Amino acid sequence: MIWRKSYTPEVRRGLILPWPVEGVDVFIAGSSKEALLELEIWSRLLASDAPGRDYRRLMWIPASFERDLELVLPRSELSRTVVVEPLPEWTSLAQELKPGQGLAAVQTADGTVHIVIGLPNEEAWDEFLGAMP
């Protein structure tokens, strides 16, 4: 039997938050460079199960680390990566993230926000896909 690490993501549904990114309805985010590993998994899931879906990678890290991102991310991912301070309404959520932890958010058709914190399990991923407009 193969042992796999168990993932229990935190899912938050129906949130009323200002959307921090114009032009896309999905973003992934992290508040540390270590979160890049989880964000890479989110990127691959989106590429695999939602091909053609435009999204952004928000890095809630000091701007001084932006150069470090250029060294570790492929150009295709750099073009969708933005180093920003979180909006005030998102600050507490960004501070809740553990080092190395990421999140994914989608703005649903009714304008609410659906968030998965941490790596998704199959149920959380299916629900996230279903929340996409």
C-alpha cells in the first residue's frame, strides 16, 4: 500500500470581498517564497483541468523579493505573477497563511468569492472548478 500525505484544505464559500485583480476571475496567492511549491501545484491543476483559463499569481511578499522570483519562476509564470500588498480586506487572510501555504480564489458568477486554503483534495478541487463562472 502506498502511503500519501493527507490534505485537509480549508474551504470558504460565499465571501463578500473586493476582488483584487482586474481582468481575471481566478487567482492563486501566497505570503512567502516557500508558498511557491503549493502555488505550482495549483498552476498545474488549472492548466490541466481548466486549460485556457487566465489567472494571476499574487505574491504577498516584500517587493525586495521580486528579483528572487525572477530566478525561480519560468517566464510563462512570471508574466502572470504580481508582487503586491494585499488589499486591507484580504490582509487578515494573508496573515493566516502558514509559511509555505497558498490559496486559490475564484470570483463566482454571483460575485461572491470562493477560497481554498492549502492544497486541494479531490472534493475541494471539484468544488473549486464548479465555482468558476
